[in-house]
Amino acid sequence: MALLITKRCINFDMCEPECPNQAISMGDGIYQIDTGRCTECIGHYDKPTCQQVCPIDNTILVDPQYPESNEQLWDKFVVLHHADRL
């Protein structure tokens, strides 16, 4: 599943530069995650870095509107980072 930044976000500005997929950007008042680019850091890290660096618990959650298996997230990672090598 892609991740979702909730309204608990305080715009601490740590998540955006940590995202290896450039999936996080400023939205209307809080950061937002592009579900087309979010792989939950599969292919990069063991855990989503945005969740790791966020100082507010339960601010970045799994988005139930975008269910994806680990295999689907891996496939997305490959497309995002290896398309030029295929």
C-alpha cells in the first residue's frame, strides 16, 4: 500500500528530503504522498523512512485506498529506478 500523511502533520520538513522516490511534496497546508511513486521504501530501506523521521506518531499511515502487495511495490520501484536500464 502507498502511505498517507494525515492532518496531524506539523510540516517538520524531514520527510520530503528523506523520500528516495521523490513521492512527497507540499500540498494544501501539509505534505502529501504521490501514490504513484510511493513504494514504502521497498528497494531502498527495510522501513519507510518518512515514518522513521517523523516526530509525530501515527502521522504517516498506510493508505487503505491504495492496496498493494510487496511484489507490486517492488515492481513500482523497478519502474521508477531502473526503467533506463531495462
